[in-house]
Amino acid sequence: MAYKTREWRNSMRVTVDYNYMMSTTLGDKGLKDSQLKAIKGRAEEAFNYVKANRGRDDLYMGWTELPYNQDAIVADILATAKQIRKKFKYFVVLGIGGSALGPIMAFNALCHLHYNELPPSKRKGPKFYVEDNVDPVRMAALLDVIEPEKTCFNVISKSGATSETMTQYLIISDILKNKGVDVAENMIFTTDAARGNLLKIDQTFGGRIKKYVLPDGVGGRFSELCPVGLLPAAVLGIDIKGMLAGAAYMDGLCSRPSVSKNPALACAALQYITMQEGKNINVLMPYSDNLKLMADWYCQLWAESLGKAVDYDGNVVNAGTTPVKSLGVTDQHSQVQLYIEGPFDKVITFISVDEYATPMPIPHGCEDIPDVGFLGGHTMQELIQAENKATAYALAMAGRMNYTIHMPAVNAFTLGQLMYLLELQTAYTGAMLNINTFNQPGVENGKKATFALLGKNGYEDKKREIDSAPASEDKYIV
Ligand code: PA5
């Protein structure tokens, strides 16, 4: 295991460069050192809050300990994954939100970009799908490409009451039953240890369904490093021990209460200060197709954690900034014009990669056409890195704040670091804002409204409230 030597771990260290946030480069559009000094006390308080409450289930801070307390679970997951790889042709995750965005992000990051199209001999595991919607067309499309009897379905839901996930479960279990398949043989549940409907369903199968625990103190969006993410990743042959080792390494890098020594605290401080200045758009722009879905995962982490109406003192704060996902270089030809010349309302976070899995040389040719000929002899890696640097520089020259998270390479160890960095950054920012980072009352209200609209018992009053809401008036429909 390469991550076991200190030299290798240090060579894979993820770092944050925030020069292009500062007035030294951006002049009066940048932050002054005095602003970072002024935030010192608040940043320290946030650091101490997170440190003091590490691992507390009642505060949903169990995620901080996931890199350290899962040896037995990891061993079990690796053994199960081996069996799944032998037995099944397909592996399908049924889940939504925090139960889906992590597994699909890790798949995108660490597997071949056309994994499902590879022949079985070139894949480490079964074909892989994550169904995180209830679009009927998408479900029908999935059923067109899998053989349900040869598929392992991993139902991931903490509550077992999420309409989307449970709808998928009902459809799939009905199909399996109609085919005469023992549902318990083709299902794995990842759910709460003691509560929830998946446990009740398992009882109807005599407790035979293989189950993994989504720990009490781990909310959906902080769950990628628990069985929610570890089982699908292990099935795909991803080095889950490496991922956890990377998270632990980043935890170590973030062990000091100082913005200049703790990368997650630095990012949180930058986000917090700029938020107070009215920069309410937070763009994440990885320059890597493997990290494209990292931006999706991050958007949920940031939005659901920080978008809160009230703070801990009961003040209405309507906190949060809007996360935007972007992809380099693709979105240079779509959004970057706005970032460079539009309103000064954004902070752009780049994720740069020092060494891609392959450099892909660009052959010589078209020497008579200078616009094309100059590319020959370089590599695609050089090109994407040059465009990344050029975009960050152009933004800075236009007075636009941006900073870069540098990844030496994309692998399980660096991905673990990146996830933990972004989780800690979110927790610190929430603590600076004095809000509850780990609940999601807005999402829960939406879930209740869905129950009411579909006639679930006990939600009759909610249904009447929705039917009589002003939004049902015809006069505003054109
Ligand atoms: O981050 C969260 O907590 C949410 O996105 C949940 O993961 C999502 O709502 C699914 O909930 P559950 O796991 O109960 O099905």
C-alpha cells in the first residue's frame, strides 16, 4: 500500500493556494492581511467548536471519526464486495441526496471514465449505476440495460422513508418477485442501526437481507466515508483503505487553529469573509473530468449545510452562498465570460491536478497553419494545465477572487483528502456563521409536502394547506 510510507503521503499532499484572493495581487478588489487577522478569533472559535465536538452523534459530528473507527466494517465490506464481484453482473445504488452523490462522485473520480462500456476483463467490478431520481424514463432506461436477476441492488436510506428511494425499492422488488428471484439475495440495505422502514422490510424477509449501518451521527451528505460510499467503492475495486487514509492525513493537516496552517480553516475563513462582503456565489471548478461530479457532491454539502434561516440564537439570518458547479476547460467556453466581466459576486475555487493518469501527447501536424501547428509536441496535460493557470490569472487580473486546491494526482488517497478538506471547511464555516450545519429543515418540509400530495395518512392538513395556497390561482398562469 503506497500510502503507508511517509514520503509517498507527503508527495500526495493536497494544498490550497489563495494568492489570487489577496490584495497583493488583486489590489483593492482583494482581501487584506488585516481582514484575515480580524477573523482570527472567530476562526479559532470555529476550530475549537469542531474539535470539542468531534464524533458526537447528537450533533451529527460522527463523520469526523470515520477515518479511524471502521476497521471491522471495512474488512466486512471488502469480503462482501469480493462476493458481489463474483456473483453479479450489475451493481445498482438506489438512493438520493447524500445517499447517492458520494457513491457516484467516487465512481467518476476513480474508475475509468467509460467504465460501463469496458469489457468485463478490463473492469474490476460489475457494471455500475446510481439511480438518484424518480424520473420514470430513467427507471425504464435502467431496466433496459440491466438484468435484474443478475443485479445487486444497494438500497441506501437512513430513514427508509424517502419517497424516491422507496419507490425505486418497490419497483425493483416487484420485478424480482415476478421473476421468481429471492429478493433478499439481490439486495443490500445501508440504513440506520435501529430505526427505519428498511429494517421493517428486512424483517418480512426473516432478517436475511445483508445490512450495513449508516451511523447515527453521520448525516447523508457527510456519509461518503461510511458504508454508504465504502461498499459501492469496494465493489468497484477502489482502494477504500487508501481513501480513509487520505481523510486521516488531511485531518492531521488541519490540526492547528491557525488560518495559515490549516487548509480547511483557510478556505472557511476566505468563504466567510467574502460572504460578509456580499459575494454570494461559490463556484467549484475542477480541471478534471474525473472530478466533474465532485462539484455535484460539494454543491449538496455546501448548500444543504449552510443554507439556513436562523442561527443558534434564533436570529433570522438566511445564511449561505449559492454553490455553482463548473468544469474546466469545458465551462471556459460557457461561464467564464460571466466570471471575468459580470458582477463581483463570486468566489471561484479551482481544483488543479499536477499529474493526470495519462498525459496524452499531441502529435505534430498542420505546421503550415500556425494557429494549429504550435500545439504539436505538447501534451493534453500541458494544455489543460496551461488553460487552468491562464484562467486563474485572467480572473485575478480582472480583480476576481479565486483560489486553487492542488491535487498532485487523482487517486483514492488524494480523493479522501479532498473530501475531508471540504467537509471540514463546511463545518468550520457553519460554526463561524453560528448555524446548525448538520440539519436540513427545508428539505424535510419538501418531503412532507410530497407525502401530502400523494395522500399519505396523517398529512391531510398539509394537503389542504397546499391546495389552498395562492400558487394554485389560475390568474398567474399564461
Ligand atoms: O444529506 C442528507 O441528509 C440528505 O440529502 C439525505 O441524504 C437524503 O434526503 C436522503 O435521505 P435518506 O437517507 O433518509 O433516504
